[in-house]
Amino acid sequence: MQNLKNASALALTLVLLLFSGARGLAADEKLPVIDGKQAVATVNAEPISLEELNRAIAASHSNRPRGDKAGRIDYSAIMERLINTRLILLEARNMGLDELPEIRSAVDQYSREALMELLLKFHVEDIRADEEDVERLYKAAVKEWKLKSIRFKKESDAKEVESQLTAGADFDAIVEKAVEWGTAEADVDGVYLKTEDLALPVAGIVSEMEVGSVSPVLSIGKKGFIIFKLEDIQYPAEVNPIARQQAQRQALDQKKVEAARNYYQELKQRYAKVDESLFAELDYESSEPGFDRLLQDKRVLVEIKGEKPITVGDFTQAVKNEFYHGIELAIAAKRINKKKSTILENRLQRRLLLQEALRKGIDKTDEYRQKVEEYENSVLFGMFIKKAVAPDIKLTREELQTHYEEHVKEYTDPEMMRIKSLVFDKRNNAVDAIAKLKKGTDFNWLGANAEGQVDPATKGLLRLEGRPVTVKSLPENIKKALTGSRAGDFRLYESPESHFYVLYVFDIIPARRKPFEAVREDIAKAVYREKTRQMVELWAAQLRDYYPVEIYRADLRK
């Protein structure tokens, strides 16, 4: 089954490779109507509908890498690849691959999943998010905390300060004294920080704190230990559209999950009756009556209206399937009884949702049929690749080496820079700072003493603190300002917000080619994909001699 999954994944990748385009084609009155739909082509008298072509175009467009500009759409290439896929599927069925047990099992399992998925989808499709929930989630996302913190090298010093604070000592006085004695350093001093600015442990603690409260001692790894005080909470006056959109999506998802959960509970109450006392007495970790005896137990555990009941034996088999790595080990480790409620709930949920989907006729809908057909085509395509294509594909070191040389940019780490910045509110202050730096003034000293610097908490401020950054990742105007710079250079950059940045390029890490052996596995995958694509096209070209192809629009012909 694992091989089938791998073949299916490869098939889906290949099918996507067989499509590349963007917008769909408009309806055409001249196209023939076959089985109630306009057809753009037939393969062995089987139609490829205009709708199917447009789905392929849309799928191709959605899978285009970000940043790729949409150009002229080559409809003929998309049509060609659709036809190639259809030819391969016809041959796969003629070979009897669609009757293989692993194919049938995979499709049957998927069809049940699709029924339940569509049932819940249709049930929640009209649900809308509550604005109160959206506002709550939005405020939680954009909330900013004003923190004052102190950092210690030794845990014992931190614990001593913590005990003083617990006894009621003033935080500011303690911080001042600890810094004066050299046992601690002031870390963050009254700066408003967003969630993403905080380390995860700090974010988790501060989200539960009230204004004015002090945190316990928190380890921050090699940097030591910190204690911080929450001085204030604020929310940005300007709406963050991305955060608002995410909050709306999250609120809607939560509402739909809740509706789906309630729907299942309604179905359970309406159609199922669990023998709770019988369920409570099932002890899978006891030697009596023993697991094997329970597998044969015919007592009814759950009655389901209009369905076969779930017996103790049925449920025991489900338990065994859950611990497929070894039921004996699970019994010895006392892991079964605490999971049996979850196992029963999952099994009952599947039975009731599947029953309701069939009762509502979900299996008769076009959307269901289309989903199952597309899935079956993908696993069948994958099986053809596995049986007919893959055995003939061989990779040599020479081929891999050639690919490596021809795609050297893909296997090269980009140029990186270590940049520090000072930000001023006026150009003359920034120019003056650069002049001092060029005369030998220490950058860190200047950053601590120069006047006219912009408050670090200012919104939209770009922070460059010396960590390596790829040149390509920098904003376009900064890249221009840094053009031709070398290690040790100082550059001036004015941002759209009229902030004046002094950029100190203190290190340049040149682009470096990755060793062949380090990327050999990635190269092999790329070469294998390309050879598979070529083999599929070769097969399709040969199959046209056996399966007639007719295309009804001139702009779809190559």
C-alpha cells in the first residue's frame, strides 16, 4: 500500500506537470455536446469536456510558483497534456491495472472519505463567522505588550531576585540594584512588542499575565535567565488587513468545526444507542476473558438504526487494527483501556456520517463522482508509472553530473550580507553619523550615543542587527543602496517613511556552490521526474496509433 501511495503521489505530480496555463476558455457554440457537456476533444470516442479543460487550466495556474508572471496561455500545450493523460489511463485500464486489489481498495477507501467530507462540507457551507469572535481573535493577534525585563547569567541570582519580588519588592528598584551589583543586565526596557517579536516561552507566559504582574524565572538557553514585568497592553490604531483576514478565516473555521461536531452528536442521538454498562466492563488489559475471546464476542455494543450493529467482536477488531504494530505490546503497556473511548467514538462517527451521506444521496452528486473519478485516475496513472515506466528508467552518475552543471544556480547558496543599521529622523544626522564612522568612530558606541535616532519601537522600522540576510530578500531600494558595496562600507538609505538608515556592511558571504554529493539526492529526483515525463510523452505518442484522437478547436491543436 505504501508503494501505491508513492505511485499516486508521483502521478499527481506528473498530472500537474501535464498542465500549465491560467484563465479558462470560454464556451463555444461550435463545440459538440457529448453526455450533456461541450467537448473540446475525444480520445477513443471518450470526450474531454470544456469544463475538464478549464479545471486543468485553473489547477495549473494555482500551482504556478509565487512571483511568476502570467504570460500568454498556451492552450494547445495544456490540451496536449490532457490528451496524453487520457491515453495513458486508457492503456492502464486495457492492461487491467484498474482491477488490481490495491487500486480497488484505495479507491473504495477514498470514496467513503469523500462521502463524509462532502456531507460535512454541504452541512456547513452556509455558516458565517460571528463578528465578536473575529474581533476577539484579531485583537489577540495584534496585541502588543510593553515589557521591562532583566537578564541573569546565573539561575541562583535570578531565583534570589524572584523571591524578593514575591515578597513585595519594587521591580524597578530591584532591576536597578541588580544591574548596579553586576549580577544582571537590563534586557528590554519598556518597549511594546508583538507576539512574533517574542520567544515562544515568553509569548506563552505573557499572554496569561495581567498588567503590572511579574513573570517567574524563565530560562532562555545560553543567554541565561530572565524575569520580566508586563507594564501595559495596547492595540494598534491602524487596522492590519492581513491579521483581520486571518482572524476571519480562523473564526469561520472554528464555527464550522463546532457545527460539524454538533451535527455528529445529533446523528448519534438520533440513530445510535451505546450499551454504556457493557462498554464500561470491557477490559482489554485483563487476562479474563482475554483478547481473543473478545474478538469472538457477539454481544451488541452499539445499536444503529437502519444499520448492522457494532458487536463487541467488531469493536475489538477495531481496537486491534488501531494497535497494528502489536496488540500484545499495547496490552502489556496498559495502553488500550484509556484509548478505547476514542476508538469507539471514531468508529461510530464514520459509520453514522457515511450512513447519513448515503441517505442524503451524496453519492449521486456530480461533485462526488468527479472527486472519486479524479482520485481513481491519479492512482491508476501512478500504477502505470510504477509498472510500465519506472522499470525502464535508469539514472547514471554522468546524467546527474550533467544536470548539476546545467542547473548550477539551483544548487548555489546565494550571496549574503551581515548588515547593521542606525536609523535617524533627519538626513543631516545620518550623513553626520556616516562621516564619524568613516573617521573611525565605533559603530556600537555611536548607536548608543548619537542624537536624532528614531525610536526602535516605531512601526514599520526595518531592523538589521547583523544576522546574515540574502541580498535578494532585501527591499528593492535597499538593494540599490547596497549595490557595489564591500565589507566595511557605510551606505545611506532613505525609506518611504522618510527614515534615514545608516547601513554598515560589516561582512559579505559570497555565493557558494553546494558540493555535488550534498545535493545528489535532490538532483536524482529532478532527473527522475524529467525522464518520467519524457517517457510518458513517448508512450502517449505511440498510443495515438491505437486510440484515435480528435480535437474540435483549432487553437487547441499544436
